Amino acid sequence: MAYQFRFQKIMDVKEKEKEKSLAEYNQSVNDFENVANKLYDSLKQKEVIEENTLSRLANGMSVQEIRHNQQFVSNLEKTIAHYQNLVLLTRNRMNEKQVKLMQYNIEVKKYEKLKQKQHEDYLFEMKHLESKHMDDLALQSYMYRGN
């Protein structure tokens, strides 16, 4: 008689939920990294433009170019604010997915621990039954030889 875990189907479902949650978490991490990289690129671009503007101002720059740069920096600041909001949202989403993944991990570990405990109990019971069976055989052998 082979060992069969009572809650194997439930454990399988929980493992699938955990795998799905892991995939969602990994996707949220990728989303966060992408948005954070876009924010970084925008900040870097703003910094470069401001440095170029300062160096060009020292050498002389037309009013039209100054207005154009100010408008560009203003638009870039709006983009940066947008990406900062996106970074916050994606970070929160990533943290939610991480908490959910940890909960699924805990559930799966509970079932694994329960399976291990039941398997140990099963092995102990099988050993006990085998020992009892051997005792019965020994008793029958003794009785057969004794008569």
C-alpha cells in the first residue's frame, strides 16, 4: 500500500496559485524597473539640458532659445512628475504582489509540513504493522514447531 497524501489536490492548487503569484510579482518588478528607468532617463535628460543651457548662457544665447529651453524643461518636469507618480503606483503594486506571494509561500509550506508529518506517521504505522506481522509469524512458527 503506497502512501497517498490526503490533501494532495489542495496542495497542488496552492502550488499553482503560488506559481501564478510569483509570475505576477516578477511582472510587477519588471514594470517597476521600466518606469524607474524612464524616470531616471527623464531626470538625466533634464540635468543635461540645464547644464547645456548654463554653458550656452555664459557664451550668449538668444531670447528665443531661452524660451524654447524653458518650455522644454517645463514639459520635461511634467513628464518627470508623471513618472514619479507611476513609480509610486508600480512600487505599491509590486509590494502588494510580494505580500500576496509570501502568503502563498506560507500556505504551501504548511501543506508541505503537514505532508511530511503524515508521511512520517505512515512510515511509523507501516513499521509497527510489519513488526506485528513478524511477531505473528514467529508465534505461528513456534506453535507449529511446538506441537
